[in-house]
Amino acid sequence: MRLCTSAMGSSKGFQLGLLCYILLVLLDSSKVADGARRGWDSILKMPTDHIDDDSDRIGTQWAVLLAGSSGYWNYRHQADVCHAYQILRKGGLKEENIVVFMYDDIADDEENPNPGTIINRPQGSDVYAGVPKDYTGENVTVNNFFAVILGNKSSVTGGSGKVVESGPNDRIFIYYSDHGGPGVLGMPIPPYLYANDFIQVLKQKHDAGSYREMVIYVEACESGSIFEGLLPTDLNIYATTASNAEENSWGTYCPGMDPPPPPEYDTCLGDLYSVAWMEDSEINNLKEETLLQQYNLVKRRTSNHNTYMSGSHVMQYGNITISQEELYLYMGFDSANSNASLVLENSPLLEKTEAKAINQRDADLLYMWQKYKKSKEDSPERFTAQTQLLEFMAHRMHVDKSVKLVGNILFGPEKGPAVLKAVRPQGEPLVDDWDCLKKMVRTFERHCGSLAQYGMKHMRALANICNEGISMDTMATVSAEACTQFPTGSWSSLQRGFSA
């Protein structure tokens, strides 16, 4: 790292220093790993007698789809959500019963090589066409998301006004894709979504008696922390997550991978957990496949053959009994797959070669490095790519350094790192006092600038400061001491807004 620092310090050695930094980041978290999809543990499916007339069993099927990011380097999240919409529509869910949240800035971005289209896999078809723009831009907010789930039209601001007006016999499917951190999910418009608030909304929905059962899929780093120790088993809710409470989730179909995106794309097209469940849903008869069977297949594929090299632990929470139900109850049924044979043990999806994946938090660096490499020397494009990359790296270094220094001042240089990184036993929530965590985030950001999507990784550190009983006054004093220079521009909390 000393070599990287000295190289980056001179304009002449920029390329060497930049390459060194990128390699260190990518190698440090084992971003890319080769592997062929091989064997698959046997999964037994109990025979199920289907009811010819399912109207009473199904009720109305509702869905809420949310991409929580913005920016072309986050292309994959909106691609995931658009793909999910197409699957649900082919399954027969009505457009009026599907609510879509996405910032909607990538289809027509100047860097999109095929304007007006979005793809979610190499050589994939357009998944953007026909997707309703219910809540876009500044209307993609936590408040609107919660209001939509609760069916509260009067609390929605902007957008189409569409909400989930479900009844006691209806089923609801919620899918979220974006960056996350311990106890938190990102949103393009702050504040972020905090786990305790989400669980409270789900409890409120349950208390209203306005659904029969609900299934939630979450793609994000540390996504297990959204439900760990928080989601009761008696809400008739079944949730699966891309990762457990303390690990990253992974982007895929990225430049340099096999299969790669088309050469004109400099960004990742999808996320590993997300494409796993969607590509499975597209080829199987969802009146035969259960949620549990899909969970097991996705778990296998996302783990990279149980090696967890460039892979994560897919988790399940809530009422696990629901997992015995067929997928069509939530995602509908595509008649084109009526004669599809359910193959799980030797599924072709497990033999796909995209075992390569990249840590979600580093996909933006990969994108920017691609832009830098492909630009001509001394061109305006290279200067822009260089500037953007330097800004992102400087922000990362600032956040990491600031959080570490806060911990050292509070607990001493020997004890500090251990306190900040401490992970609670499985089954316990991230923090005892969620209001304390939110205040702690605001206090830190007021003095040290925005955490932004990368900084969400430090939510556990801030939660542990709360768990140690540190007061807000002390945190404010220490943050001011640790951050003597307040970030300006896009990394300022004054411009970006607070994460809590």
C-alpha cells in the first residue's frame, strides 16, 4: 500500500498507482474465482395435488419491486428489478397489482450502448420495455415504499399513487435489490431503510389483516441482518436473503467474467443471487417447484458450489413452513413452461460458468477502471474517468480512516478495532436501540460527511458504539476530533443528505 500511495502521489506514476490500488482492492476480498458448476445434493419434492380452480387458494397476487440505487455503475440493480417485472407479467400478475420503484436513470444514460433498453445477462433480451414507472427519481423513498406496502394512498408523495390494496386472502411478493449494510438497505434518496422500521411496517400490515401470506427476497450486502433476530415467525412471512448478516453479496455478468457482458458494456449486468432465482423461475414449471426448492438451488448457485469464494450464504427467515408452497402462488405461472420437467439435482443453471463474481461494494471500481482502460491517453474521457475514480477512492479512504479513528479515540487503539468489528451471536439483532443507531449515524455524518453506499459497511461499528453506551455528546466530540476536514461536493452530508 505504501508503494501505491507513493505512486498515486505523482501524475507520472498515476497509471501504476491506480492499477496497484485496484489490484489490492480486488484481491483483498477475493473478488473473482473460477469454478465449474458441478454436483448437486439431492432434493426431494413431496407430491402435491394441485387444485384445478385455484381462485380461492391464491386470492389476488401483489408484488412490490424496488431497486435502491442510482448511477450507471449500479446498472445491475435496476436490471434485476426490470427482469423480475417481466417474469411476474409472464406469470399472469396484472400490471395494476405490481408496484415498481426504480430511479430510472440508466436506460437513457449517455453511457448506455443501447439507449432505451436494459439487459440482465449477456446476450439477454430487453427487460425495460413495458415496465411501469410508478415511483422514479426523487419519489423512490423509504416513506413511499412503506406507504405502498401498507396500502396508504394518502401517505404517498409523487409517483403513480399505486399502492398494495390487498385483502385477507391475498398474497404479496416483495423484491429488493441494491447495496446494503448491517441493519440497513440503501435508497437513492436518503434516508436509508432501517431494519427495525421495515419490520414494524410488516407487523402493521399483518395486524391490519390485509394479506394471507407474504414472500420477501432481498439482494444486498449483509441482507440477513434485516431479519436476523427481528422477523417473528407468526406474521405469515417467509424471507430469503442474498447473504447472511455479516458478509457481502455479489455482482455478476461483469467485464472480465465468463460469460462477459457484450464488450460495449463496462458495468455488471446482474447480481448473483438475483439472476439465480430469476433464471430458475424462467425455465421451470412454477406450479411444480416450491419456494424451498428454489431456495436450495439459489443457495447452491450463490455459494459457488459451497466454496463461498466469490459467493455468499443465502439465508431464510420467518415462517419457514411457507417455503413448502409452490412458487406460482406468488410469481404466477407461465403456460409456456407447462411441460417443463423440474430438474434440480442436475439443473443446467448449476453448470453456468458465471461462478465468477465481484463484491457488490467494488463493482463501481471495476466499472470506473474499465472506463479508464478503454479511454485514449490524454483524452478528456480519460481525465474524467481518472477524476471520478480518484474521488471514489478518496471517499473510501476517508470513511475507513474516520471510523477507525473514532473507535481508537473512544476505546483505545488496542481495544477499538475489536469493539467496532464485534458480531453478535446468531439470532440477536444488530443493535438494542435503533434510535441510538440513527442518531449516531447523523452525528458521524454531520462531522465526517456522508457514509454513502460504500460507508454502509460501517453500520455495525456505529451500532456497537451504541451497544457500548456511548453518549451522543461524546460521539459528537470524538467525531469532530477525528474529522478535522469536512468533505465537500458530492460526499458532503449537506449535499447528499443524511443516511438516517
